[in-house]
Amino acid sequence: MKPLQITPETAVKLAEKLKVPLEQIMHMPQHILIQKLMELEKENTK
């Protein structure tokens, strides 16, 4: 599995929003990361 194709700035923002360590973001499978982003988006639109 290749690393996520995101910028370091994006990774830092995701780590802050998801409240997980930066290393975890970088090693998270892409489909799980997308799922978490969808959950965050749902919370933001309420």
C-alpha cells in the first residue's frame, strides 16, 4: 500500500480535526480516511 497523496499541511489539519496523531493519519488506509472525512462533514453540516 502506498502512502496517502496529501500535503503535509493537509495531514496536520486532518490530525487536528480527527484528534489522532499525525503518524496515524499517514498510515491510515485511504478508504478509512475518506470515511472519517465524510463523518466530519456530516457533523459540520448539522
